[in-house]
Amino acid sequence: MSKRIDVKDLNVYYGDFLAVEDVNINIEAKSVTAFIGPSGCGKSTFLRTLNRMHEVLPGARVEGEVLLDGDNLYGHGVDPVSVRAQIGMVFQRPNPFPTMSIRDNVLAGVKLNNKKITKGAADALVEKSLLGANLWNEVKDRLDKPGSGLSGGQQQRLCIARAIAVEPQVILMDEPCSALDPISTLAIEDLINELKDQFTVVIVTHNMQQAARVSDKTAFFNIAGTGKPGKLIEFGDTHSIFSNPSQKATEDYVSGRFG
Amino acid sequence: MTNTPLTTQGAGRTGDKVFSGAALAAGCLILAVLFGVALFLVVQALPALVAPPDKIQGGHGFFAYIGPIVVGTLIAAVIALVIATPIAIGVALFISHFAPRRLASGLGYVVDLLAAIPSVVYGAWGAAFLAKEIAPAYEWMASNLGWLPIFQGPASATGKTILTAGIVLSVMVLPIITSISREIFLQTPKLHEEAALALGATRWEMIRMAVFPFARPGVISAVMLGLGRALGETMAVALVLSSGALTASLIQSGNQTIAAEIALNFPEASGLKVNTLIAAGLVLFVITLGVNMVARWIITKHKEFSGAN
Amino acid sequence: MTATAPVARKRSAFTKGQLPKAAPYVILAAALVVGAAVMALIGFNPFGWGIVSAILFTIGLVSLTGITEGARKAKDKLATCLVVGSFLIALLPLVSVIWTVLSSGIPGLLTPGFLTTSMNGVTGTFDNKSVEEGTKVLGGVYHALMGTLQITLVATIISVPVGLLTAVYLVEYGNDRALARAITFFVDVMTGIPSIVAGLFSAAFFFALVGPGTKTGAVAAVALSVLMIPVVVRSSEEMLKIVPNELREAAYALGVRKWRTILKVVIPTAISGIASGVTLAIARVIGETAPILVTAGFATTINNNVFGGWMASLPTFIYTQILNPTSPSNPEPSAQRAWGAALVLIILVMLLNLVARLVARVFAPKTGR
């Protein structure tokens, strides 16, 4: 239930503006990879190209290849919708559907796609997904209450449960803790550690300690100046990026001298 | 599960295409309807425009027929605006800057109730209540202000005059002008208002220094939208006015508006008379379309301007 | 501690030279008394009393302020008086209309059979008889009420899908294209079409399509749709716009198609606002008279077929009963029926407004724990 991602010579454009230039990266299956870098360096943009979510914005386009176990996401005839069914995403701010109960939120991926599912299978899927998101014990007595009644951290774990309920190969997380308090953040970080047993996880974070705590590998993105494209500067084991970076820019950033 | 193909055909994509196509078609239908309104009015009006003059009501051709009632329409609309504009601005200011904040939204709702009352009820009220009550005032105007052509006697004993119709119209356009002006007054940048107050201005001076200059284009377009409504309103005039030939005096019976002329005559009309009335409707359509487009254009320009603030 | 506080309460430097707080009330009382006296001389009526007192109050307050506080403050007071006065003037017609409708309409509405009978067979002779012998007024609004409900229902069935889909196009697919901007502009222009022109359009359309003189409920419904669609588009557009983009992205990230996202996530989230906007649009067109006048004709009997034959409606019923009383020599019974119908119509409109507010509140997405 987990696939690797290989990115080859990827350029991302908004209209004529080159936002991210020439990224090559290999992300292992069942690992946690963190993207770090200063604001506006294109790490979130790049993350969104991994499940074609950037196409929601008008004018966004991509050159190069993103291979999911060898299949190019941008190949001829590939449907972005089926890409997103295999590569899920969790967003910066928790966004449960306000019209749905907790249970329906978890089942949203199934129900919105009008797939037939028996009640027993649905119950099992809800329990499995909420257990997988470490949320089951907190909400099992109020599955029919609206999801927006939960706390921020619980809402974010509900969103993770919703993402894993569609059984994706990869889960992308775009600064999932930036809107949460420290205790909720800790719960999510613990969860990320468990998720990598089943999924390939890619996380964008502003918080270097968080990257150091949760990830196996870290990619550092940087930008030369406003109006210039973002670039992947260095990619390697998290331990070596933080303790022994090969690039001067990386060292400046992780030691807090810049950004 | 592990080997789902990335390419899927059929059902899903078709749904997307059908749905976006339907949405696009609905949008185009609206443009088609507006175009159709113009087209069908022109087609059905054409016989009246090309008919020999003696066949048209009055015997002097279409333009001799439509001319006086266009003027009558304008007279009624101008009366309505002259009365409604100052009151509407006052009401809007009251709700936006004078009333206690907790009361303001409730009072706004009360004014919106004026817009909720059907026009035929206003017409009935104007005919049965207002005309009777206001007739003595017309007598007084005729005897004291009769030297002015617009108040020339003898005053109508029933009170069913163009001035009464204009007053009823003013009640109907009041909520339109009020609600738009209120929105614009509320959008005045707080910083400008506070700057004026910090200079020691009284509330009225603050309104003149900060609110009015900001709101002027918006209020102008609000008045123009009210004008569009007053030009096209039917019932208030059809029920209130006892119509007749074009006269300068506002307190005698006489004058007629396009909308009321159509409403009063269309149900019994046949043959060329139908085409004549549709042609009259076309004239009304063109006039209101022009007024509304100018008003919308001012609002759009104003939006761009206030967006920069 | 030695007492340093002043023995007598002095006025602070800030309030020096100001009118005392009670001054406006004193002036108001004086204005009311003087106003009553003036009116007693020329013949008393409450309306005139109010006007005269208001003018006296304004003059009194402004001139006193001018003497004690200066011209600038006096101008401010004058502006306040004018603004408050214009609000009170605006309330006059509202109160007067509601009072007229209630006082003239309740006898009509309470006549037995008013809501359950039509005008079928009710002629001037019956009205003359009821005036001369004081018997109850015959005839009712059943046919008009049914006509209004059916015509409005058909108009709603036409307008809601077209209006809602257009709003979806503008918000979800438009992307500020030239076509989307053109639609927005012309929808705004359409809101200003005079209602009688909408009626003439529908009449001209059916005259050309079906044959001259075609007047049915359906023709009226098309005319009302022309008036209703722009209102539905504008309100639905506003409601769809405030659905957070995050919800759309969340659905896309689950591999949900755009059309299913719109149908199952965006519209349900906005449904309370959309429904309340549609209800307000219905309330607006249900009282339209002019377009029905030129499209559905007048009927005195019950007609439940919107596609054939003339059809009555409440607004046209009011109009004809006032303009062409059933018995020209005794118009009172017709007036009573007209005001009864006006009361029914206003109750309908107010109910719809109330429903719209309730819908907005009850169906709003729940956020409580």
C-alpha cells in the first residue's frame, strides 16, 4: 500500500512565471520526507505538483516527469482525479466538511465518489481510519455529531483519517501543524511516525525541529531573491542535513543564521 | 488496490463535461433571454412603426402617440426622485451613522419592508387613501400657488393626479435608493472618518468631509437605479392617475405614463393596437436599459476605485 | 485629609457653555404644546400636529444651540434633526399602508367563504343586493389564490435551475473570462427591466410562437421568470462565493471530481443562503401585477391548467376589482374583496420573508459541539 515517487527535471510555472526550477528528487516508499526552506521558496507549490493539486489554480503548469512507481503522473491521458485518489493531501488549516458528521467526513472520499459500500464495511472503514489517525477513542461516542465541533487538533486528525480512508499510496501534508497548539502538534507528529508503516509521507514544514523529529530524509529549498524561481538546494538523510550539511546555504538556514 | 491505473475513461469525465456544459448553457441562456426580449419586442413592434400614420391611435403616427406619454413618464419619475432622493439619503445616513448601533440593522429591516409590499397594494393605497387625503392640499395649492404653471387650477377633486402618482412612486423607489446608499455610507473608510473627528469636526462636518465625497458616485448610481424603477413602475400610476392629455399642471387630472398606458389598454387590445403598445414597451425598455447601464457602469467604476483604498 | 474638593459642584471645562442634557426634552414638550395650540386654531388633525411640532422643535433646538454653543454646533443639530425627520417621514407610508390594508382588509378576509369560493357567477346584482339589504358580500379569491400559487410555482421551477446553474458557472467555471463578465453585467441590467416589459416580452414571444392572443398561466410564468432569474443568480452567486476554497481543495484531494464536489460539497454548504435567496425572489415576484395583466388575462373562474385558458391571480384580482368594480353603481363590495385580497397577498409576502429568515438560520451549517 505504498509507492515511491521519483521526480525528474521538474519546472513549475504560473503563466509565464517560473516558480520552481529543475527539481530532481527520489522519495522512498514507507518513509517520511520533510521539505524545509524560507517562505516563498516554492516548497508548497512543489508539494502540490506531486498530486496535481496546483492545477486548481488557473494558469499553473508543469514541465518534466513525476513517476509514481514508474508511472508518470503527467503522462498522456492521465486523469488528475485518479492521481489524487492515490496521492492524498492534508492542508495547512483543518478543513472538515461543515455539512457532514464525523462519520460522514471519514467516509467522504467513498461517498462523494458514489461508490457502493455496505453499512458493515463502512463502519469497519470508519473505525479503521479513525484508529489509524489516533482519534477513535476521542470521538467513538459522537460519530454523528458535526466534525466542525471538534478542537483544531482533533479536526486535523479527522482530516488525516479522511485522507487515509481512501487508502492512498502517498500522503502529502502542507504545514499540517501550523494552525495548531503545541500539544495537538505533538499528537500529529506521533501520528506521522505511525503512518509511515503503511504510507509514503511527504511533509512541508516551517518548523525545523519538527522536520528533525519526524522525517527520515529532508529536502532544503531556497530562493535567490524575489521574482527568481525556487530551487532544491540539498536533499539527504535528515541527520546529515541538520548536523553536517554539504551546502553553505543549508548550514546557514538550519543553524538559524538566515530565513 | 495497489495497481489502480492512473488513466480512467468514461463515467467520471463525462459527468464533469455534462455539468460544466449545463452551467455554461444556463449562463448563455440568460444572455439569449435578454437578446430575445429586445428581438421579440422589435419584431412585434415593427408593424406599428411602419404603419400609415392614420391607422395609429390619434391618427398622427406612432411618434405623435408616444411623445406625450414619454414626457408623462419622465414627469412622474422626476417627481418621485425629487421627493425620494433627499429622504432616502437621510434615512440611509440615519441607519449608517446616527442610529444606535444595536438598532441599526433592525431599522434597516423596517425600511426593507417598504420594498416587500407589492406594487398593486401601493396603487390601491394611493387610489383609495392618499388621493382622498391629499385633495384638500391641492385645492390650497391651486388657490395660493396657482400662478405657477405646475400648480395651475382647477385642482382635481378626486386627487387622482400625476403628483399623487409621483408621491406613490417615491415611496416605492425609496427603499432602493436607501439600501444602496446605506451600503456605500457604511463602506466609508473608518480612517477618513476618524481623521475628521480627530480634527474636532462635529458629526455633520465629518459626514460632509469624509462620507459624502467618498459616497457621491455610489449615491448617484443608486438614484439612477431608482429612476429606472420609477420609469417602469406600472401599478402605482395605472391605479392612481386618472389619465388624459399632456398638461403642465401637476394637480389636475391628465398625463399618462408608458407603463400605465400599456397596462390599461393591452388586455382589451387587438390588431395593430397590440403592436402599438408593444412598440411603446420597446421605447420604455430602451430608456430603462440606458439608465440602468449607466448606473451599473458608475457602480463598477466605483468598485475599482474603492478597491484601491 | 484636608478637603481640597470644591464645595459647590462646578461644571467641568468640557461641558461649559453647553445646553443642559434635558434641554431637548423641554423643547420637545414645548413644541408639542405650541403645536397643539396652533392646530386648535386651524382645525386639529394628528398628522398636522406631528408636522408642526417637529418643525417647531427643530427651530427651537437649532436656534437655542446657535445662541449657546455657536453656529457649527447648530448646523450639526439641524442635520441631526433632518436625518431623524426623514426616517420618521419614511415610516409614515409604511404605517399608513399597513393600517389601510388591515382596517379595510379584515372585514373582507373574515367574510365566510372568502378564501374558498371564486368569483364564478358573482354579478353586479348580487353586490347591489348586499349593499341594499346588508347581506354578506358574495364571491372570493380562491381562483386568484390558486392562480398565483400555480403561476409562481411554474416560474420558480423555470428560474431556480437556470439561476443556480448560472451562478455555478460564474463562481466555479467563469474564472473572470469575458463571457463571465458579460453575464454578470447583463444580469445586473436584467434586474432593472420594468416588469411590464418582461410581460410584453413573454406575450410577444408566445404570440410569435403559438399564435396571436395566447394568454395562459404559462405565459405569465415565463414573464415572472425573466424577473426572477437575475435575483436568483445574484443571491446564489454571493452564497457560493463565501464557501471557503479549502473545502473544494479537500474534496479534490480525496480524488473527487469537480462536478461532484460542486453538487455534494459546495452547494450543500451554501444551501441555506441559496434557499433563503430563492424564497426572497419568490416573495418579490408573487406580488407582480403588470406582467400577469398582459399575459394571463382575467378569469373569474377556477382554472387549474397553466397551459390553457385565462388565469386569475391575486394582484390582478385586486387591480380589476378596484378599477372595474363588479357593480359599477355599488363599488363597496368590490373594494372589500380587493382589500381582503390585498391582505392575503401581504400575508403571503411577509410569510415568505419570514420563511427566508428561518431557512437561513435553521439550515446553516452546524458548528456547535
